[in-house]
Amino acid sequence: MKGFLLDENLPSQLPFDLGQPSVHATKIGPSPTDTELWQYAREHELAIVSKDADFSDRIMLTTPPPWIVHIRFGNMRSGEFQQNLEALWPHVLDRLPTHKLICLYPKRIEAFSYAS
């Protein structure tokens, strides 16, 4: 894994160091489709970071998948969202690249490996 692809539903800049280079979806083009993001992530060995369940659902159907970090915080204020994400992020880095799907919840993390 060489970095992160931040989906359109996330800010283009996060207030903490992700530990790897990142690119925001808007850099790929105006309103890229999920398929375009998926392909871009696979080609560039990036983990998709998104609040969109479509990517974690797609990982079961398309091989080989890119890495997916699915943020499942629900509705919360921006500051609280960023605090939760920053607190959990070291655990994300510990689990990548050996786990293809990482689901983040406000108080826990679930990581799943991929069997080809």
C-alpha cells in the first residue's frame, strides 16, 4: 500500500498526519464514480477511505480489491468526527496492509483480511 484515496464525502485535508501520502477524490476528476475511484485505488495501490458502504460491499464481489477503510461513525459534529478518526487512525495504520477491509466505529475497530 502506497497511500490513501479520500472519498468525496470526506474533507480534502484532515487535521492530522495520515502517515502516508493521500489524494482526494476531486483530484481524479469532477464527481468520479465509485468504479473510477475503485480502479484508481487498485492501479495506484491506495486504500480508499470513505463513509460510503458501497466500497465495503463491493470488496466481496470484485477481486482483487483495493484496501478499504470504512468510517461508520454515524452523524456527529465535525470536531467530534475528526477526534474519533484521529484517535483510531494509529490502529488503522497497524492493520494495513495485512487487512483489506477496516471498519471504524466511534469506540472500536473491525479488520478483515482477504483470502484470494
